Amino acid sequence: MNKIFSTMALALASALPTMAAREATVTLLPSEESPVIVKEIYGQFAEHLGTCIYGGLWVGEDSPIPNTNGYRNDVLNALKELHIPVLRWPGGCFADEYHWMDGIGPKENRPRMVNNNWGGTVEDNSFGTHDFFNLCEMLGCEPYLSGNVGSGTVEELAKWVEYITAEDGPMANLRKQNGREKPWHLKYLGVGNESWGCGGTFTPEYYANVYRRYQTYCRNFNGNHLYKIASGASDYDYNWTEVMMRDAGHHMNGLSLHYYTVLGWSGSKGSALNFNDEDYYWTLGKCLEVGDVVKRHCEIMDKYDPKKRVGLMVDEWGTWFDEEPGTVPGHLYQQNTLRDAMVAALSLNTFHTFTDRVKMTNIAQIANVLQAMVLTKDDQMVLTPTYYVFKMYVPHQDAKLIPLNVATPVIPARQNRTVPVVSATASQKDNVTTISLVNTDLNEQTTVTVNLSGIKAGKITGEILTADKMNAYNDFGQPENVTLKPFTKGWQVKGDKLTVTLPAKSIVTLSLR
Ligand code: AHR
């Protein structure tokens, strides 16, 4: 624990002398030129998978669970607090088997369908296009549609765009018949999902051509302007990015990337709740590797697009563990602990440093699936530790990044990974400086000296997320184990230095005015 890990936002390197363990230094490097942390980095993802939509977001108007036009009130109210900028739907793998026309018109006439990707569950299509766009309006977020390329036709996707965005014509008339007079605004359109796998098992060369064809017919109606996103690589598949940029780069606005914090794609993924210290550090190390992976994809994109016109959209990320015992196989329901909160904070800190190329990220998923914000059971809801990180980080949305230099000890993890004891991010908006600090150490507190570099700290308020155990979680009947608490005593300012004592395994956000 006496090695020094030095990380830097925006290319500035420095060598720092060795320092005692459990002390770290964060130097703020404010700059007029630094970019804004685009709020879309805080995007969410809702798939027809398990109880994400049905039961999680949507219960239908006739449900005894309190709802507004079919949307759960408790979940809606909780999600509004997160200021969600963008919501991706209807998949994931589901998107490439979804036929949107089955989800419009009178609900009683809609055909049922088998969700082949996710447990073979039969659904009634009662949540469709109108319900999704209404939800986005209620949450005040941009919709991000994932179009069916794998099993759908060019015509089907073209007509979906027309149905949603045209003022006049046959599709607009159909929409009007179904109760929506005005077109909706649609910016983000995904042309397929995981086209190398569940979205069609294409080669990159073949998909690049298919992408070019599909996107041609997705038109801009009546002043609506589509931001077209091609299906991108998973993890370390740099060749996919290379071929897509080479063969289709000029026809896209964004290219996606999926990166999960997962043990592997076959066999056990480990328990979300029962894990040891080594597993904890391995998980954090694997999560942090997203920084290297994004960097390499960005380097390839830079080669073909040096002006950074095409955004890299990390439209699926988060932890993926074994499903909770006793839950429906294929529904990807997992619990969420303080370890997941750490993954959320470390990932967001990392994404902040790539905001010149990474234009959106979407954690998987918003409710009841993988690293969820909320978990529901009948009429009960709990907010997860991950939810609280997203809540705590709201001030970073659309704030100006403050580049920083972090000098911290590191903790070794399995498979030659290392985890910095301290991870940090900082930003500024409306004369408020927000600094988020993470102490990953399971047992020791860490004293962090923040060099303020002239930034005002006349008044400071803070919040902390921590718990007594690394696998503490919120559950039905005991929902308040891991929640945000005021952080009032752990800091002091002397001149241009702010000293913060971070308790073991904690995430702290300070607001400086
Ligand atoms: O988020 C769950 C699944 O993970 C998505 O449907 C798919 O795109 C990815 O493999």
C-alpha cells in the first residue's frame, strides 16, 4: 500500500514523492478551456426484461399499486430526483425482436409476444411507443430508441421514425388515431443493438453495410433531427470499432460501446451479496478498466474522426452478478450493495474524464435488472446504494469539469489489477464547486489534502454514502441501511488547502461556495 497511483484528467502528468499510506492529495487544476460534463453521461436504460418495465415502471391503470396513468407513483417520484437526461428503450437484446406496431392502438387488441432473450416470458405489449414517450415527458428526459435491425425490416424502422416524428402522412395519421396529435421530438436513434451477438450475429464488415442502408431511410421529418447511433463493440473488441469507423463512420453521429463489470460471460458471475474482500477489490479493478478500454476505442475513433464529430456512447454499463437465488431465471434480478455504489462512483469519475468523446452513457438498468436504481416487490420499493450515488452526483450534470491530479496509494487486486485508494472528480456550475471523493479502502480512513488552487471555499456542505459492511444493502422491510447522510465534520479549510478525512469505504460529495 505504499505505491503511488497518479491519475490525471486532461493530459498533464506529474511525479509525486512517496507518501504515507492512507493519505492522498488531490490538486484542482481549473481551466477556462476545460469541457462540460455532458448531462447525458447520467443516462439510464429500460429494457423489456424481467420486471424492469412491467412491475417496475409500469403497473397499468387498473393496478391497486398507486399509479398515474399506469406508471408507479413511488418509482416515478424517486426517478425525478435523479434528473435523468436520457432513457434508452426498449432494449438491449429485446430491441432486435421488437415489432413496434404490436405496441400501439387499443391495448386489448395488442398481440402477445414471447420474450425469447429473457426467460421466454410472455408479454402483452401493453407498454408501447406512446407509453414510453409519455414516460419520458413525465421524467423530463430525452428518449433514446433502439431500433430493430436483427429481425425487423428497413421499412419497419423507417415507419417507426415517421410515426413518431412526422406531422402529416399515413404514419402521422395512425399516430393521431391512437390519440397523439402532435409529433414527438426524437433525437437519439440506435440502429440495432449488439449486432455482433443477439442483434444479428453480424460480422463488422456486414453490419457496417447494413447500418448504412438502415440509416438512409431514417428521415428527419419537420425539423426533427436524428442523432444516429450505430451498434458498437463489447469490451475489448477494438476491431469492431475500427471497421465501423472505417466503413460507416461518415454516416453516424454516435457509435456505442458496452462494458460490464462482470467476472466472465460463461459460468458463475459471483454473488451480488456474498463476496469477500478480494472479490470486492477485483470488482473495483475490473470496473476501473473501463478507462483503458474507452481510451483505446477513442484512439481508434481519433484516427478516422480527429475532430471528434462522432460520439462514443457507452450505452450499457454496470455490474452483472448471478441472479438472486429463487428469482425467475433470465430476469437478471440482482441485489445492490455498497460495492455497487463504489462501481457507480468510480465509473462516473472515469467517464467525466472522457467527456470530449463520450457523449452519453446508460447504466443497465433503471429498475429491477442488473445494477438498478430501484427495486420493487408488489407495492414496495427500495432505493439502491447506486441510486444514491446518482442522486449525490446530480450537481456534476452539465457542470464545467475541473481537471485534477490525484496522488494516492493503491491496493493490489487479483489478475494484476490495482485499485486507487482515492478516486476523485470535480466540477463547477452556478458558482458552486462540487468535489466528489471516494475512499475504496475497506478498513482504513484516508486523509485527503485538496489543493484548491484559488477556488473559493467560504461555505462548505457535504453528503456521505457509507455503511458498516461492504455488502450492506437496502431491502424490503429494511430499506434504509445505505442512504445519504450529511457530512459535516470530516473537513477543514486552511488557506488554499481543504483537508478531508474520508471514512473507510465511503463516497463523499462536497459543495464549495
Ligand atoms: O442489459 C442486459 C443485456 O446486456 C442487454 O439486453 C444486451 O444488450 C446486453 O448483452
